[in-house]
Amino acid sequence: MTDSTDTDIHIDELLDAETVAVVGCSATPGKAAHDVPAYLVDRGYDIIPINPNHDTVVGRQAYNDLGAVPIDVDLVNVFRPSEEVSAIADAVIERATTRGDVCGFWLQLGVRDDDAAARARDAGLTVVQNRCLKRAYGEFR
């Protein structure tokens, strides 16, 4: 089930993002957390991997956390367990508030935290939960 506030307009707007930070981006081909970002790179997105265990992922420089990313980020895509979303949402909200760059918070298929999503929405972010960004790209583009 997708979030009740996921509208086609919201999803289409988020797909217009240029720079996507991927929290939990994996260096292991065959894992969704690797293959979805690789797919997005192939479609022209500037992917910023957030993975403290690797220097590069999907051919891009990786960062330890969202706060370490020196360039503007349009969308944050999350490939972490739902239990970790609250803290990730706090970091996204902090970045959006202080830098003013993040406009969207996307939780991949199987990832959901209604309280964190509500906080992000209250901070002015567009939120999508429990939906695959690659599949949405296929549907809308």
C-alpha cells in the first residue's frame, strides 16, 4: 500500500529532481539499494550515495551521512529499515531547514514511518512512502 497522500502530482514533481541522495545505497550489484540508484544514474540523475562503508558506490563518491554532502540535494531516497527512518527524517528536516535544498523525502518499497513522514510534511517536504522510485520512474516517465 502506498501512502494516502501520494498523488500522481507529488510523484511526478519528485521525479523532476536532478540530485538524489540515496541513504543506504549499496555497493552490491543485485541488491535493490544498488540497482535502483544505478538505474537512476543511467536515466541522468545525479546520485549521491550515502554509505559510510565505501568511498564510491555506483561510480559516484559516497558520503558518510547526509550532512557531509557539499552540494545541493533535491530528493532524499531511503533504503534503510523502517526503524531507522525517524533519525533519517530528522537529518533530512535539519538539512532542508538549514540549507533549504531538499524538497522531497522518498521511502522505498517496504519502508514506512508515518510519524516521521508527518514531521517531514510539516517541515514542508513532499513525502512518498513504501514505493519504489525505479517503478515510479517507469510509470511516469
